[in-house]
Amino acid sequence: MAVLVLHGPNLNLLGTREPTVYGSVTLEQINAELTKLGADAGVEVKTFQSNHEGALVDRVQAARTDGTTFIVINPAAYTHTSVALRDALAGVAIPFIEVHLSNVHRREPFRHHSYFSDLADGIIVGLGHKGYRLALGHAIERDLASRP
Ligand code: DQA
């Protein structure tokens, strides 16, 4: 089993970007924590961040043949705009959880709609960086439950 963790635009700035909204933990720290959590459970965790929609689409498509069995994705601003990324996830048909650090429903109305939520196995919003940990924990439990 391998989990792909995808981070959308501007999440490379985590730690310094609007810390009152997104917290002060960096993307490197989040990825390191997830990688360790996965390793402890015998699960490979691959991480990828891009500020480019096409690069994220390409990475999702590559997941079809690189052994990825589950995706954790924070599409960031593309949550609210990207039919292309939605179609990529639907196309590869790999189950995924959508994560948002902030509670998007408490924010501007344009953040209330997601192109991903109806396809997702689950959605975690507003729990900060802990949301990624919970999403990966779900993926690991799901995998353990499916082992013979
Ligand atoms: C976000 C919420 C989005 O609305 C925003 O564009 C982001 C981050 C979050 O994690 O809270 O970049 O996905």
C-alpha cells in the first residue's frame, strides 16, 4: 500500500502564510510527520506540492500506475475552481480524502463550494495540520482492515 499526499498552490508557504488562518507548522514538518507515521505502520507515503494545476493533474494520473492505493489531497485554491483536477481524481478512481487546514465554511462564500467533496471518501476541515494525520490514519486503518 502507498499513500500519495498532494498539496495544492501556496501550501509551500505554510508556516509563514497567514499563520492565524493556517497555523505555524511548515509543509516540510507536515510531510515529515506523515512519512514517519506511514513508516511506523509499514506504509509508504509519497508527498507532492505544486502551484500549477497541470502538474497536479499529471501527478494524479501517474498515481494510477505507481502503486498508489489512497490519496490525501488539499487542493487549496483549486478546491474552488478546478474541474480538471476533479476529473483527474475521478479518472484514476483512487479513493481519497479532502483536507483543509482552515474551516472553509466559516470563511468567504467562494470557499464554501468544493469540486471534490462529492467524490471524496471523507472531508476534514478546520483541524489544522492535524487533519492530515487523521486522514492518513484512516487510510492506514482501511488498509489494515483489507489485509488477509
Ligand atoms: C485551504 C482553503 C482554501 O480555500 C485556500 O485557498 C487554501 C487552503 C485550507 O487548507 O484551508 O489555499 O485549502
